[in-house]
Amino acid sequence: MQMQQRLPFIDMLRGFAVLGTLGTNIWIFAYLGDLSYITTSNYSGWWSFQDFLRMVVLFFVNGKLLGLLTIMFGVGLQLKYQQALRRSNAWPGVYLWTIVFLGLEGLLHYTLVMEYDILMSYAATAFIVAFLIRLGNKAMTWAFYLFGSFHVLLILFIFISTLQGVGVSLNGMESVATLYENGSWLAQVQHRLINFLFYRSEAIFIIPMNIFLFLLGVKLMRNDVFSQTDRGRQIRQKLFTIGIYIGIPLNLLIFIPGGLFDFPVRYLCAPILSIGYIGILGKLVEYKRFNWLWQRFAQVGKMSLSCYVLQNILASFIFYGWGLGLGGHVNSVIVICIWLTLSFLQLVIASIWLQHFQLGPMEWIRQKSIRAMTQQFATKEGVGNKNIS
């Protein structure tokens, strides 16, 4: 019964995070793959109204919702681990097939839809964390602090290097923008495949941070953070305090132009506000008047993989040359309206879909594929044992 009480809030957070990641990705789509529009490196002074409006949105979403989504993947891993323990199944066991399919889904998503896919990085992270939690609490705690410390030191090293004039260059984005504005879909697919290592560099770079956030999700789940108990409310209050009094001030550094704080904010300060969002949303869900809205977010969370891929396909069609071709021709107000429209559309689609089906389409394909594979291996193993007998 306790597990049933936790799940609605977990699904709501996951749905909120998925729609929030589009709040960052929408600018990459709208400006045709040019990453300078989610950074401040091209600005030496203050911004125009349109630029400032974009940075306000990025203040709330850039890195924060990705961090929250990463934490929720760790929560999902812990749920799978608890399920394996209840059923006395080997761990990671069948979960390894989930990791394999997550990596394959990420590869397809990267190739066919978007070069900044996060699923492949999550698959690599899940593989590592699955074995870490098998080693026990002590090993998991050591890994939690080790990978967290390594990530912090890495970001600080990059920050100090930036202070000394060694910056990260985004030169060459103009040619990418031209491809996405005028090139065919097949040409874009070819471009992603040719530049696979370049575009996957961030996915590799953030693995230590992902491990830390996955393990944080495991720890939060084990400490009843998502339950409607006094203990859960008390911890969420602490997370709320961290987000308001530490996360928000640190993330205000994003409004300092020149690119100096781009890396620290996205990869160090943003995750602090991510855990603050858990506390903030934990307070919001107590307003029962908006239960209908929280339920819609939870439905998106239940089919988060399908919604994540769908929103990127729709954004590609809206902005890229092979679709409506709006990329590079819209201002911040229109981009924000498109983001909110796509988010609302997914809330509606998820609500209608789950009235008729238990799982999202991609979740259903994954479940059926994993079930078929595990049954096939179980059958072969049974035949082999019979022959030996």
C-alpha cells in the first residue's frame, strides 16, 4: 500500500521533468542546432528583451529539469531493484535487458531525431549503478561521494581554466544551422552518424554526474521522500529550503553574460535546484484543487519515454527545413508559445492514450521485447538442462 501512495508523485515529477527538458531543447531546435542560444558566451553586455526572455526560461529549465529527470531515473532503478527483491529474482538479471533496450532506443533517437539524446548516457549510467547497489549500502555511499566529488572538481577545473582564458568554443555552429535549415532529413541523419563522437562527448562527460544523481534518486527513494508520510514531508521541506535559499541564488549566475558561468550553472548549480524542485512540487501537490493538473503530469510520467521522443519529433518537424521550416525565423515569445503548446498537447495525448492502454507505445514495445527475450532464454536454458539430465 505504501508503494501505491508513492507512485503518483513519482510519476508527476517524471512527467514534469520530461516536459521541462523540452524547455531547453526547444531553443536548440528553434535555432537549428546552434548551442550558443542556450549559453551566454556570445554576449558581452546586457540583452535585448527577446534574449532576456529566453534566459529567464533557461534559468528555470536549463540543466534543472534534466537533473530532475536523471534523479527520477535513479528512483525508477530503485523501484526495479525492490521489485526484484520482492520476487526473489537475481539482480540485475532481467534489468540488464532494460538497459540494453534503453541504449538502443537512445541510439535510434540520436540517429533519427536529435543529436543531443540523453538515453544512451542513461543506459551507461544505469549499467554502472545497477551493480553498485548490488554491492551494498557501503559501496553505494562511497561511490556516491566519489563520483560527486570527481564531478565537482572537474567543473571547478573547467571554471578556473575559463578564468585563465581557456574557453569552450562553439565555432562551426553556422554550418550546422545551414544543414538543419536547408538539408534533407537523410542529410541530417548522415551528419549525426559522421559526427557521432563529437555529439556524444557531452553524454560521456556527464556520466559521473549522472551516477551521482542516480544514486541520489536511490537514496531519496529509500528515505521515503516520495511518500505521503511525516518523514517524507520533512525531507521534502529540507529539499525545498535547499532549492530556494541555495539553488536559486547560485543559478542567478546565468544572467552574467560572457560565458564564464555557463558550465558551472548547467552542470553544478542546476542539480541543486533540481532537488529543490522536488520540495517545491511536493508542496504544490498538497493543493488538492489542482489535482486534475497533477494527474495529467503523472500520465505523461507513466509514458515518459514515448512523450520524450514524441516532443522531439514534433519540434524537429516544426523547426527543421524538411518540415515547416520555422527554425531561425521566430522570436522568443513564439518559441515559448510553441513549447507550451507542445507540452499541453502531450498532456492531452497522454490522458487520452492511457484511457485505452496501460502503457505508452514505446513502453509497450520495450516490455513485450524484453518479455519475449527473457522467455526465449529461459526456454533454451530449460531445454539445455533437460538434455543434460
